[in-house]
Amino acid sequence: MEHRSEYNRFIHMIPALWKTQRSEEKKSLVYSIKYLTYFILTYISPQNCPSLMDRWAGKVALVTGASSGIGAAVAASLARKGMKVVACARRVERIQDMAKKQKNIWPYKVL
């Protein structure tokens, strides 16, 4: 990626500028953060990189704690992207309900 060196330069500059008390360097920090935000939105956004998850389609993912919270969200998201998800949790009933609503999820009870 041609912009990686600029990205790395700004990433390493931000902590040093944050510690300073000089207003011109704080202003530089604000511009750096704005540029970094622009860079991320322009070059790393999912719209510009649709194939990032495509390479995982059809692969198997093991998600623990998949009955609620972050585990459930990750399992559902991976299944939507085409991965085969083995969802593990103590409360397997919740995963079974999720598997009924979405394909590619296989519930597994953890003892």
C-alpha cells in the first residue's frame, strides 16, 4: 500500500505530540488525527476492500461464549459473511435459537 509509510509516520508522531504543551504542536496533532481519519475512511473502509472477508467464506470458525454478548455478535457476523460457525456456550438453547434464524451456525454445548 503506497500510503503505509505516511500512516506509520503519523501513528508514531501522535503520542509524542500529545505530551507537549506547545499549542502549535497540539494543532499539528489535530491535523494528524484528521488525516489519519481520512486515510482510514478512504483506503481501509469495507467499501474499498470487499474481499477482506471473502477469503474466509466457507472456512470454519470456532466461537466460544456465543450464547450472548460479543460472542453472539461475532458468531452471527461470521455466519453472515459465509463462514461455517461452530458456536460454543453453556446455554446451548440460545445458540440453537440463533441457528434456526441463520444458516451456517452449528450449536455445541460446553460443559
